Amino acid sequence: MRTGRLRHRVTIQQPKAGSANEYGEIINTWTTLDTIWADVFELYGSEAVAAAQVSPEASVRVTTRYRADVSEDMRIKWGERYLYPVALIKDVRKTSIAWFCREER
């Protein structure tokens, strides 16, 4: 992994079970797991077609250093944008993770 490409500051957030509303629905809140450096790449054209093999909804690829404590139920906050992973691809050498994410605005 080339660490010079990790030039974007992102926050990994994890869901936290909240309280029930008046209809009995559980309202989840988000807590910060960590703020780290990442490479954020928006998929366009042929990259989006190639990413469709991983997931048809992926529009952003985020590459971070390897972490054992992350999962697909988390989200990434990048500036004012929220990215929700649809696939996590962990390097077999445990050096990096590619997060293929969809964005909700």
C-alpha cells in the first residue's frame, strides 16, 4: 500500500442501538469508532462497470489501512457525505481494506 495516497480524512462510524419511538421502532444512532486517513475514489465509467461485479450499487471506493474491527454495518463520514459499505475486500496480507460504498445524500 502506498501511504502517500491516503490523503483524505474520514471518520468510521458504527451503529449504536437507541431508544424506541412512539411506534415502538428502534432508532439507531451513530458513534465514532475512529478518524483515519484514506484514499477516496469516485467510480465513473468503466470503473463503475468493473465495480458492479462486486456490487451494483457501489459508487465510491475507499481504501484504508487494514483493521480487524470493521464490518459492513458501519459507515464512513467523508466531509459532509455519508458512505455506506456494500462490500469490504480485505487484503490477504492484512495491509489494506477496499470499501465499496454507496452514498446517501
